[in-house]
Amino acid sequence: MTGTVAALMLPSLFGLVFLGVPVAFALLGTAFAFGLMLSGDLVGLQLFRFIQSVAANYVLVAVALFIFMGAMLERSGVAEQLFRAMRVCLGRLPGGLALATIAMCGIFAAGTGIVGAVEVLIGLMAIPPMMAYGYNRQLIAGTICAGGSLGTMIPPSIVVVIYATQAQIGIGDLLAAVLLPGAVMILLFLAYILGRCLLRPADGPPLPPDDEAFRMSGLEKALLLLRALVPTLGLVTAVIGSMMLGIASPTEAAGVGALGTVLLAALYRRLTPAVLVDALRTTLALNAMIILIVLGGTMFTSIFLGNGGSRMVQDFVALLGVEREGVLVLFLALLFLGGLVLDWVSLVLILVPIFLPLLRATGFDAVWMGVLAVIVIQTSYLTPPMAPSIFYLRGVAPAEISYGDMCRGVLPFVACQGLTLLAVVLFPMLATWLPSLTRAY
């Protein structure tokens, strides 16, 4: 009987989501309704216990601080300096502005950790010049969407923090593990753009000879690049390095990052009461949303498991007759399909606890599986027709860039993400080598 009740929870949740109910309330409502069947009147006490558990989770404090770090970095003036430096250094190449955009996104994603924030900010800066120089609209859309999706992968990604917490693995280990695959993905993005623009120069022409990219000397470019890169990379290295080496906890490292972005804003003369209040307002709104989803996801998963969900999943896997590789493939496939409908927070909170016992039984390295999961989540974030990255872009793109341009533009970048996934599958050391080094210190 309990297994039947658990089986009804997922379609009930998706039904509420498709009806337009916010995900957090869909999770809480489904969990509360089915919790009545499991615990009767005690479901209210259970909900209160879950609230206490989430409120007492020390690691979740890091989420709020990373959000504040990203919000302040957006407003500090660093983004404009970085984009100008990348534009000047790469603009003379075929597809130079698109190459500069991807490079900028990779660096800026390392400072924000917020999914969507990178895409919106970089889109506002990069779309107008690319449109002005006649770039192919599909290339523009794909570049901005793919660059924005790097916020899922590049540390200090909040996706990584939440996943590591749910999968019960070290946050520093998983942050270290995604670094090399993230670099591989960026290189594939850059290689695709350069190759396309070499074969089809009209899709991404280099900057004209009268641009500052031609007028500036090599020394001037180097100084501009250093001024733009050193503050951001220094801050990011301090935050991520301290976590990977075990010098600081995630919360302590996030606190250092938050303070560092305030100092950067002061350095660039952008630290005003209005900027600070705006960053705090953004932090409060995003953190409240995430915490509410964490509460709903925790309660939903607990009620699901209490109603026999774990046994139901195990029976389903046994019915399929899959071996340990099949369990991992099934988990990743559900992550991808669920990512087309649910936000990543709900996805991680629902699927990871349910599959955790089965994944542990496979004997695969937990950090390696975590990297695969993060890549799949990022790929679902970029894959049409429901790709969140496309809807973020729709909010900042001009009318000339159609929804069709966006869907077609992201497909080559989705293929690059698939190649990254394949590389990590074939060469697990891409994910496990850096964590093994950091554990040695």
C-alpha cells in the first residue's frame, strides 16, 4: 500500500507544477497531503521538525553568502573591466567578440556562482556590439546561453554546494572535481566558435582596423588584462582554494568572498548605500526562494521515502534488470528529464536522496558521479524547448533574435557539453585528480 502512495507523489507534484503552482509550494503541498496518509495529525509536527532541520543547517549559510558575493560582484564594476579586456585581447580573431564573451563568462561565473546572473549581465554587455558588427543571430544566442550556463559548473557554483550537501560528500572535493571538466567545456565552446567563424567568416567577423583592439600596444593590453583579472581571480582563488585545501569551511570561505566583493566595489568606487541595499535585496529574495525549495524538497523526499518510495525505486531498478552502470545511467537520465521541467534545486533535493543508497551500492567514486550529475544538470539547463537559459536570454535579447534563433543556436553548445560528459566518463581522472591532490595537503 505504501509503495502505491509513494508512486502517486511524483505525478501529483508534476501536475501541480504544470498547473502553474510555484515549485516550492507544489513540493510542500504534495508532501503535506501525502504526509497525512502516513502520519495523520502528526504531519504538522513533522513539518516543524523539517523547518528546524533546515534552519539549523550550517552549510546553507554559505549559499546566502555566495549569492551576496555574486550580487556585489555584478555591481562592483569588475564585469565592465573584464569584458573590455577580453574584447581588446580577442577581438581581432574571427568570432572575437563571441570568444571574448565565453572567456568573460567563464571568469565571471567563478565569481558569482549564481545560475542566470552571469547570462543576464553578460548578455546586456555583449549582445549590442555583436549585433552592431553583424554577428549571426544564432551564434549570438548560443554564445550568451552557453556562457551563462557556466554558472552551473564553475566554482563556487551553488549547484555544486547543494549537490554535495545532499550526496554527503565534501563540498571542497566536488568544487575541485568540477574545475578540469569546466575548463574542458570552455575550451570546447571556444573551439566551436573559432572553427565556425573560420569556416564562415560572415557569422562572426573580427573587429575593424579602427577599433582600439588594433590601436593598443601589446604592453597596454597586458596591463589592461592584469588590472581586470588580478582582483577577480585573486578573490576567487582565495575562496575556492581555502575550501579545497581544507583551510576554511564553505561558510567561512563564502564570508571571505562576500567581504572581498565589498572591498572590490570600494576599489572601483561603486560602493554606495544604494548598491549595498540592492545587493542585499537580491540576496534576500534568492536565498528565501532557495531555502523554501530546500524545505519543500526535504519534506517531500522524507515523506516519499516514508511511504515506501525507496523500496519502490529499488523494485523498479530490479525489474529493469540493470547492472551498476545502468543505475548510474538511469539516475543521470532522470536528472536530465527532470531538469526540463523542475528547477535544479528541486531536482537535486528529490532525486539525490532517493538514489543515494543505490548509487553507493554501485561502488563508483561519489565525487566522479557528482561531476557527471552537475554536467547533466547544466546540459538540461541549456537544452530546448524548456531551457531556462533561453528564457533568461529572452528577457534581455532584442526582438531581432527570435526564439527559433535561440533554440538552434544552443544546440552546438549542447553537443559540446555532451562531449565533456563523455570525456569525464572515459577519463575519470579529469574529475578525481584534483580532489586527490587537495586531500594530500
